[in-house]
Amino acid sequence: MDEATLSAHAQPDPTQPGAALPDGSPGERAGHVPWAQSTGQVLAELGTSADGLTTDDAARLLAQHGANRLPPPERDPLWKRILVHFDDVLIYVLLVAAVLKAVVGDWVDFAVILAVAIINAGIGFVQEGKAESALASLRTMLSTHAEALRYGQWSKIDADDLVPGDIVRVRAGDRVPADVRVLDATNLRIEESALTGESVPAEKHPGAVEPDAGVGDRTSMMFSSTLVAAGQGSGVVVATGQHTEIGRIQTMMSEVTDVKTPLTRQLDRFGKVIAVAILGLGAFMVLVGRLVHDQPVDELLSAGIGFAVAAVPEGLPALVTITLALGVQQMARRRAITRKLPAVETLGSVTTICSDKTGTLTRNEMTARTVLTADLTIDVEGVGYAPEGRLTAGGAEVVRGEHVAFDALTDVMALCNDARVEQGDDGRWGLVGEPTEGALAVLGLKAGAASGEWERLAVLPFESATKYMATLDRRGEESAVIHVKGAPDRVLERCSAQTSATGGREPLDRDMWLERIDELGSRGLRVLAAARKPAEPGVTTVAADDVADGLELCGLVGIVDPPRPEAIEAIAECHAAGIGVKMITGDHAGTAFAIAQEMGIARPGARVLTGADLEELTTSELRKVVRDVDVYARTSPEHKIRIVAALQSHGEIVAMTGDGVNDAPALTQADVGVAMGIKGTEVTKDAAEVVLADDNFATIERAVEEGRRIYDNIRKSVLFLLPTNGAQSLVVLVAVLAGLTMPLLPVQVLWINMITAVTLSLALAYEQAEPGIMRRPPRDSRSGILDAAAVNKIVVASLAIGAAALGVFMWLERAGEPLAVARTTAVTTLALAQLAYLFSCRFLDRSSLTPAVLRGNRVLWLSAGALLVLQGVFVYAPFMHVWFSSASIGAAHWGVAVAVSVGVLLVVELAKVVSRGLTKRRH
């Protein structure tokens, strides 16, 4: 932009650049909407001059507004960031268990348990800083250099030094260095998908827009960090650094508080219950032993420590972590890469999925779907850029040469086109050029358009002001023809005729075409028109005047970004699983609703809320309607956060998908943020817990299924682990309360805890999904990890296993067996009874007395073998006799332990039958 052009915009006082600018960023001032002001008003308000800013003015404004960069967030000191990961009830339980083991002198187990606590905290520390990483990625997106007008001279400066009032210019390939009000534009189109989610570059021009226009509709603005796709332009900087649109997103991300996952909340409550129960029962046991049986204090202290060591499920945090880690591996095989362990389980409790449209629900490959000529409606089969698919009219295939008007239309679309599709070495078809033109190029290939027979003589490029493109083409020795394609309203107003069925010219039926344009638009299709006109003899150029009138309309093409077929199936699966699906997109309401209907997201006639509608709703009003609305269009980052928060206010567990910077705050707010791995920005990936390797909604549905399986396996592991601890503590408790000889020594309790934790506990992490796992509603996130039926099962199993071990010990002791033999047999009974109970835990509700319980989990048999080997070492290795006060036992003792263990399995399965019967009776 030259000096004369700039002077025409405004003539502020050149002695006071920036004088009209109050303290603070222009973007912070109430009512400051540069996109809605004329260029003259913006320049006058900023106080810039025709020559740009002077060095002194720029320095003064830089001191006032700060550098044009995103400031790093404040961080807690290292010690605090480490200690916060120990602030967890189950970590406290682990530390208490470690102290108790230190008290009894078991330094090996003390070190192991302490290591588990440190490892758990270490994992959290390494994975912390979701928002910090995202913000760091945000800062790397900013431009490093800018071309600014200083003292009347264009010069390249460090983008950090830009200030409000600077005049800058950009061209194709540049990254916009700040938020800029457009002053001059030539075919300027900017790739804003990172901010708006729209895949098509946005057209920019100096004309003001409405004050309440959303980010995607602010056509007079260029935003920091976006890319210039085509053309060139200049403008005045209106916001820098943290005051830019991308800076506002950073602020929103830093202000969003992390939401605890359902599993974290449940384990917190669970850990508190366990801690209180251990303390209460331990105190009661010591009091009874002292007051009732007058046992010595040192024996009671030993018994109390043994009880606590037996009762504390020190393996639970590690077990949960390992189960989640295994789930991460399984999900990675299903194309979902998990960055945060708890997200694996949280996905399984999701009640609502908020999804972007482009590329997630759709293929992000524009496809011609419908072609209209004056007498014909042609359906186009096939999707994407592969030139495969039939063209049919009324069920009959359309063959080139049979319908002259259709041939003319496809020729226009193929010739007036700068895109091409190519087949790669892997056999996949790709696009070189813009998506819309790619769809038309593919249509031409499907229709057999004879584009290779034509020679292009001249071109009139597409411009945002005209919204059409024209080419001058010639075939052989024939006269040249002008071909035009573009927005239907712009092309139609230049037409005086239409192509007849026989290929000739006939009068234009304008009303008919307007009706057809509206009909295609109502279906969510993007409509383009094709027209042609014979060129004057000898003409070798094409100009705007050549296409101002007299065109012959060949027809219309309806284009759509087609839904992914697998996504449609996945949405149906989600609905069957009781999971709501909502589309939140930056696209227009009509297009969004049409796609949502086709995919089964929106009901016919359902309400669509746009960004403007959301602006008018208060928080309470939004909460009232948020669960009833399935489609949100033209949304901004603030709108997405509000939608997610409104859903969470109803207790919904929300998964949010996204790919652009504008999605990052909402991904941070959601219970599970899901980023697109292919087209997602690094900011979005860093803000998310899960990254999809294939950008496919169907992968989210599979990840939800995997999350449900993992949660089931965690429940199964808890169901198994607690009776293990419950039975051991029950043996110690009963012995003390009844004044009996201690059946188990503390060191023997540690042994049985260790071998079950090392072997059996992990087997259930490999269980396959329960039948019908995606046909049941999401679990209530407010409920505990164990329901009444599970608690009953734990109680029954604890009593059965504890009674078995205690009964065997008392029977052998009274039979005159040595105390070491009786205790060793009791420990063996505990081990085998827990192995039998493990088979019962494989199926949560179904009976385990079936051959199926022996199949489907190879790890279970490996674990069982390892348990038997280790228990054999405990029984027969002389050094173990010294360490654990064990003794060798005979086949009869093993037989008793096996028989009693089978009895434990039968008792637990009987309790399962009774529980199912009671549940059915209640319902």
C-alpha cells in the first residue's frame, strides 16, 4: 500500500502516533471492534501516519504494550510440583504401609512399597503440565519476522517489535505476525483452520462487518499465527502478544482448571474408606485383646501391625497404574494414542462426545454429489479424490455423449480449474490444489471430460470480490470459448441463456435455477455454477468485461465434504451405548445441520444454536437447553468452553474432539480431550489426553469401548484384591478377638501379599471385553467404584477365604501338627483359595462355573503357574523356612488346601446367583 492510498484512509496527527490509544491493548477496550469500523476510523483511533511509525514512536509504544509475544505461564517451584503428586489418599495408604513394614523390620518390602509410591508420583510428574506444554506450542506458532512501514520505508523487522499502529503487509506463504485490520487486499485468502476449524481459506477484504461477527466471519481481520494461502494485502496492527486472538486462547487455557477423572474421584473416596476402616478395626482389635484377653502389649502391637499390613491394599495403586498402562498399549493398537493414563478409564465413562465436523465426522475430501442441468438431475457416486463411482440419472447410468448439456457442464468444471488429482505410489489418490476445485476435477474424470483436447489461452483468476473464475480455451482449430465457474448468484446474474438438452442455447429460466440453488443449499451442499460463452474471433485474453453478460448457464454442481461411513456406524453404536453425540463446528448452520442429520446426530427439525445464539444466552439459560441441542455452528473458543462446562454442570462426562488452536481451551476443559493426529496442531495435541492417529470418529467409539473394558478389569482387580487383604486381616482379627494362637505371622502375611500381587493381581488386566459392553448405559460417575453387589461379593469372599485358612489352621493345630506346618498349610490354603476366587472374578455378573472360564486369558494360566512355583519354594526351600518360619507339608495337606479352595469358589458363585436374583426382583 503506497502513501497516497494510506492517506486516503485517514489523516491523523503525525506528531502523536498512538495518542488516541488509551492504556492497555486496543482489544481490551470496551466496544473496540476494529472489524466493524471503517479503515479510516481504525487508523484515526490508532493515530498512525501515512509513513508508518517512527523509531521513537515504536519504542514508546513497545514499552507501553510490551513485546509481541505470548508470555510464559507462571510455574510453581520444582519442589511443589513434585510434592503435589504425593497428595493422594492411596499414596498416603502406601506410605503408611511402608512405615508399618519398617516398624516390623521388613526393609525389603519397605523399599519396594516406597518405590511404588515414588514411581506413581513420578509418572504424574512426567505427564504433568498439559496446559503448559500446549502454551509452549502456542508460543512457537507466532511469526518471527514482519514487513512493516517505518518512516515511509518498508523494512523487515523482528515480529516481537511490532506495536499497535504499525502498518504491515503480507503475501502468499507468510504467517500473519499480529492481529491486523485489513486496509488493502488483492485476492487475499488466509488459512484460518487453526482458529476457526474451517478447512477452506477465508477471503479477506477491507470492508467492515457486523460488530457481533464471530472470528470466522471477521473478513476484515487477519489474525496472528494464521497463514496467507493466496494473494497479498496490507493492514494496520490492532493487537499484539497476549491481546491477540491467539493470546486470548492462551489466557483461556491457563484459566481452565483440570477436572478430576471419575476413577480418580472414586479411588479418593475408596482410599478414605479403607484408611478409616483399618484404623477403626485395628484400634478395636487392640482394645479387645488388651481388655478382654489381657494379652501383652508387645504381642498386641505385633498383631496390630500384622493386621494393618494385611489390610492395606498396597498393590492397588500399582495395579491400577499397570492396568491403565496396558490399556494404553491396547488403545494404541486401535489408533488412539493416550498421553494421560487416567484418560484411558475416563473414556469408558463418557456420556457425551462433542465432535468437530471436518475431517473427524467427514472425510475432509470435498466431493461432487449432485449435478443439475436444465433437464437432468445426476447423482454422483463415490467419495474422495479417487475418480471412481458411477454417474446415474433416474437409476440409469449416464454415459458421455448421451447428454450434451451434462458433457458441456463437466467440461467447464474440468477446464476452468487449477487443481489436479494424482495417484501416489501407495495407490491412494491425493489432491494438488484447493479442495473445491479438486472435487470438480474428480467429477470431470468420472464423466470422461475431454480436458486434454483443450488448450488454455488465458485465465481470469478467482477473486473474493467477484467470486468466479474464467478461462479462455480452444480445442484444435475451433473458435475459442470462455468457460466460467463460480458462486451461483454471481454466475447467474451474468447469464442470458441456458444450455438445452441438445446442447444449444435456450432462454434462461432464472426462477427455476434460483429454486434449485436453494434446494441444494438446504441439503448442506456447496453450490457452484458453470457457464460458457463463445469468444470473439482473434481474442487471446479474458477480462472481467468479457464475462459481464451474455453467458450461457450449463448447470449446477452440489459439493459436500462427505460423512465417513464408519463414523455413521460409530455414532449409532454410541447412541446404543447411551452416549450422546454433539457436533460443534465453525461451519455454517445449514451445512452443519444437513451433515448432522445424515449422520444420525440431529433429529429432523431439531434446533441448531449458532455462536450468535450462544452470545445471547446466559449461563443458566444455556444449561437448560444444552442437552437438547445436538448441533452448534459458527462457534468460537469461548462458546466451546461454555458448551462443555454446561454439559458438565449436569454431571455429564464429556469428551471433546478438535484439531485447531481454537479447540485447545475446550479440550482442556473437557473430561477427555481428543486431538486429531494427522491434521491437528501441536497445540491441540498437547492440550489433549488422547490423540487419534487416523482422525476418525470411529476410533473414538472404539476407544470408549476399550475404556469400558479397562474399567471393568480395574473393578475385577479390586474385587479380587480386597478379599485377599480382607481374608488375611480377618484371620488376624478373629484370632486376637478370640484369644487364639496367631495363625499367620506378619512376615507370612507379607509373603502372601507379595506373591498374589506379583502373579494373580495382574492377570485380570488382560481380560477381554464383557459381552454387550457397548449395549449398556454409561456408569454413573458419582457412584463408587464398588456397588452393593460388589461389596456383598467382597464380604462373602473375605469370609469364605478367611474361614478356610483359619479353619485349616485350627484343625491341624488341634490334630497335633507342628505349629509351623499348620501355618504353612494355612498360607497355602490362602494362596490356592485366592487362585480359585480369581476364576470367579473373571466374570462380573455371569456364572464362572462354565468351560468359558478356562479360555480367553493366557496370562491367567501363566500367573497361576507362577503362583504354584513360588508357593512351592515357600513350602520346600530350606532358606524360606528360616526367613518365613515355614515348613514342608505333605500331599494330604495340599489335598486339604485344594478341596477347601474349591469350596470357596462354590460359595462365592452361590452368592453371585443370590445377588443376581435379588437384582432381578428389585427391577
